[in-house]
Amino acid sequence: MSDTRIPKFVSYPLIALVAVVAVWLGVWLSLQNSGQSGVPEEMEATVLPEPRELEPFALQDHNGQPFGLEQLEGQWSFLFFGFTNCPDICPATLHTMKSVWQKLPTEPGEPGHPKLFFVSVDPDRDQLDTLKEYVHYFDPSFVGVTGKLDEIDNLTGQVGVLYGYDDKGSDNPLDYTVNHSGQVLLLDPQGRMRAVMSPPHDSTTLARNYQTIINYYGD
């Protein structure tokens, strides 16, 4: 699997830049191979010309239930990676996603409504009860996900999300932060990656992008 953990001396802006470049390089290569884009025009998101199939992975949701490819099927899904001690981009993004929910024509749990999965890249501190309380603070329909580090790396490596620990291994083993990329990923009802939405995030733009994509590809 790909190692998506990064050295602690790499700064967050560099993480974001590398992530964006990697995504766009992949899209450009796909366009060269396909000879056509096959994506909606005027999108404020990186829409993949061909859906990206994911390989199996084994994580847990915040209720302790298995979370893998099967849980990504049957509905459109947003994936966002972070950690509950995050001081800025995680709470800001989850708050934005709550606003996205309010702009969609359906309610959580109704047919056609997407799901939001918040995948923690900090399993040592983000225990299941902590994760559940955290995501439910923003919206009770949000689902927290975590698991063993190698399985987190399995998933992040497939979707191009980078993260790294800063100052881990100091005198206090739980006193550290996590640098991570801040993109929101959109997966289709077959559990395939369809689009990447890079920060800064705006609820109106995210909702419009989502509606455009599902109208184009079918819901």
C-alpha cells in the first residue's frame, strides 16, 4: 500500500500543495489516456474523468460496526479526513458540511440524501465514543470512522490524502498535532471516487457541485 504519512517537518501548506498537484496530475494523465473529459463543465471541483475503484479496507464506524467498501455503496458519500483535536480545518469543514445538508432538497435518511463520513487519522486519541460525540456535535447524521493505522493508510493511500504527526514521541505521548490535507472527497453509490473538492470550502459551492455531479451521472 502507499505510505501517506509524512515527516513532521513538512508543513501543512506544503501538504495541501502536494495533494492538489497529485490529484491534478492524475486527472491530466487520465484525460490524455481517454482523449476526452466526460465531466461536467464549469465545475469548482476536480471531477475525475473515470471513477476510481477502491480496494478493500477494514475500519470501524463510531458505533464499533465494520466500515469498508460495503458501507460506501447505495448512496453518494462525502469523505473527509482529520482528527478530533484539530483546531481549525476540521471543525470549519464539518460546520460547512452541516450547512451543505441544509441546502440540499432532501433530509438525512431520506432516499437520495448523501452521507458524510469523517475518517480520523489519529486512532490513538480518537476512541469510538470520542469520535461519535465529536461528529454528532455538528450533525447527528455524520458518521465517524477510525481503525488500525495500517488500514487508515490503506484508504488514504488509495484516495490521495496525506497526513503526518507533529512532535509525536515527546515526553507526553498524547501531546501532538496532526498535519493533514483538507480536501472533501465525493464517492458515487458504487463506492467509487468521483470528485475532489479542495479548500477553502464554501457550503453554497459544495452543494452546487454535488447537485451538478449527481444530475450529470445520475443519482
